[in-house]
Amino acid sequence: MGLGGISIWQLLIILVIVLLLFGTKKLKGIGSDLGGAVKGFKDSMADDEKTAQENTQEQVSAEEAESATAEEETQKQDSPQ
């Protein structure tokens, strides 16, 4: 038994039928199109992760700036004039 009850011979027969129906040139084109789609998907996922990290860093920087400003104001109010 092969994968999920399909033997290797059944897979080979299916492969031969697909080759006869579509031909090698068309299958090569389909494969390259599929590869390009997968590559584009991976690139967009990497861009999304990069954008998310940049947004997180910007939020942290903004929060730090706000807290520093608040500390300065507190120090000014606490210092004797």
C-alpha cells in the first residue's frame, strides 16, 4: 500500500494519463506559474511581517517619547522654583 491506499502503480498510471492529456509543455507552464504564485505569496508574507515589525517599533518609540515627556513635566513640577 502507498499513500492512503493508493499504490505506486496507480500513481504512475495517473501521471501518464495527465501527461497524455496536457502534454509536457503545458505542464511545464503550469508548474512555472504555480511556482511564481508561491514565490509571490512568500514575498508578500515577508513584507507583511516586516511592516508589522516596523509598526511595532514605531509604537514603542512613540510610547517612550510620551513617557519621557511626562517624566520631564513631572520633574519640572516637583523642582522648587
